[in-house]
Amino acid sequence: MKFRSSVHRANLHYEVRHKPTSAKACGEAVTKLIKEEFNPNDSGIIYCLSKKETEEMSSTLNQNGVRALYYHAGLDDWARSSHHRRWAKGEVQVIVATVAFGMGINKTDVRYVIHYTMGKSIETYYQESGRAGRDLKPARCILFFRPLDIVRQVANLEGQGGPLAVQNVYEMGKYASSNDQCRHLSIASHFGEGEPPNNHTCDICQGVCEEVVEGDYTGHAGAIANTLDAARSLKEDLTVLKLVDKWRGSKNAADKALAQALSKDQCEAVITHLVLQGILEVYIKFTSYSANAYVKSSLKMSQVLFGDGVLLRLPAGNSKRKNSKQKANASSGGIKVVKKESLKAVAPVRNDIKNVEETTTTKKKRKRHDTAVSHLKQSVKMESEGRPLVAPHIIPNMSLGNLMDDDGSGEESASIDNSDDDFM
């Protein structure tokens, strides 16, 4: 006979918040959260990806009046034991730690667990966030999420674990970027359980999660493919942020217009969501001191450029929390804002996106046609020069004649320094 307990923790409130771009802004956001939304005597844990991040976050908190200590595998045994003991006794409010911290924790009154960087899997996140509220009293589990963190976590794997480990990161990324399903239900479903009892809360259930923009991003995918092709012809590897910069500075006016109609964060989100959908692939290159993550087009790119299209739901870049439903703007190019409390509510998007977004099927087909012709011409030229024939996202066996018969058509590295990583 086997006994299995449910993974559902009704006393935990799950929440995902936007993670600012700069480390300074992130530190300020976490500090503000702790000082404004928790009591000074509330005990908490902050999980970071690297040793450097734990030390920087701990320093920021102490400078702003929040008593904190850091904990990672780089400390000697005495220091780790001392920091753990002082936090357990309540002498400090927060322990800022890597994954090296957690085994043997028996502190039951942890009121919040904050993830400064998303975990490498839903299993890991569930275990770490589950260290909150073990006294069965209300506690909060807050994840600060930035799409680039998905790629950072893939780099942090350093090739270990194979495709399954990468897929686990992607599943965690989908959890963090979702706003259409209760987070308790997402976790329960991941572990093979049914819908949990209706006695819990999360940011989605309460209608305070970030708004998202839903729309056809096929043109954006094509522009990104062009940018990657240009870099590949120069034998240049591109991180996510390098790709953003190259795309926004593209010599192709149409590609550049699509990128500049979005913020840099939105461009980053487009690229990362293409990774989650398998349209772009992440690959790792190693140096003596780091594992660097780069992106390239996958074979699936051909499918979306020549038929399937790309439908994405991305952060709207708007921190306002609206409660009333709004009708869709008919001239918004098919893009709609999905409200926090209902996926049926829609709203207009920015005019600058509207002006560059393709709005009819004919124009979309023509754009794909023109892109395909450009790629095939480039392939012919590359063949004459003895270079690889076809970009990986161009469909084999599709002739130029068939296409002609159609009637339309600030730099930050996404790498992880090995010296800053902790592995149990």
C-alpha cells in the first residue's frame, strides 16, 4: 500500500512579478517589496542564481535597513553554519542564498520566499518555494521574472542533463510567463494532480498579474531570422541581447521598424518566447571560465514563415492594472491585450506597433514570399562561393519558381561564470 500526499499548499500565495533590467533596479524592487509588504520581524528567503548575486543582494538590503546575510557554497563551513543559525534565531530578517541552501531547514515560520531568478525546473521551484509557511499560516512565494533568465538557466546547465534538463527550464519559463491559469493548478497539473480545492490564491486568481499582448508575430520571426542569417554569414554568434541590438540596428528598414516599435524588453520577450516555442534554439559554447548561451533558428522556423505563423502572448509593457473590459481596436493589426482577470477582454495596442504590423492575409503572404525569395537568392550566391547552401529555416525542395507563382506573400552577456555557480 502506498500513501501519497497532495502537492497542493493552500496557505501559499504564488505570484510572478516583472524583473527590472538592471541589477540596481532589481535590488531596489526587492527591497521595496520587503519593506512595504512585510513586517520587520517576518522571516524570509531570497534565492539567487549565483554567489555574486547573493552577496550583492545582501549588501543592497543591509544598506536599506533590511537585516540580511548571504549563504552559498563558497563560504567555509563555520560561516555557513553561523549565517544559518543567526537567521534561524531571528537575528537577521532575510537569508539570501543559492541552491546550496535548503537541506535540513526546519524553520517553520518563513513568511516569504522570493526567487530573484527563476528555478531550473518546476520541481526545484516547488521545493524551494515550499520552504515558506510550513506552520500552515499564510505565506507568499514571489518570483521575479525576466525572459532572459530562461536562457541564463540553460547556460547554467553547462550541457548537463541533456534535452530533458533544457525542457525542464522551458517548462518553468512557461509557468513564469503564463497568466491564463491559476498557478496552483499549473503546479498540480505538472505533478499529475487534478484541479486543487478552491481554497487558495495567486496573482492570476486575484487579477493582479501583468497584462499581456496577444498577436501575430510572424513578421517579427522573419526579421529575427534575417538578423541571425546576417550574423551567421559573418560567423558571428549572438546572445539574446546581442541579437536584440543587431535587430534594432538592422540595415533592413522593415525589420528595423518592427524592432524599434517595441521596447528592448519586448524584443527580448519576443526572442525568448520563440525559444519556448522551439522556433529558435539555444546552444552553448564553453570558454575556460564560462558557458555562454547563444541562439539560432531551428528547423521549425520554416514552418512558421511559410504557413503556420507565430502567435505569441507577451508582456504589454504596461504596469497599469485595469479592471474594466475594453473592446478591441479593429485597426490594431489583430493584436489584443489579454486582461489579467479574463482572457476575453481586449484593448488597443500602441499606434507605433499598429503602423508597422501587417493587417491582411495578402500582405502577410507577400512578406513571407519576399523573405523566402531573398533567402533563396542568398543561397544561390552562397553555393557559388562554396558556402553552405540553405539557411536552416528554409524549406527544402521549395523552388524559386513555385514561390514566384504565389500571388502574395547595453550589452549584457547571457553567460554564467562558473566561479559563481553552486551545484549540490
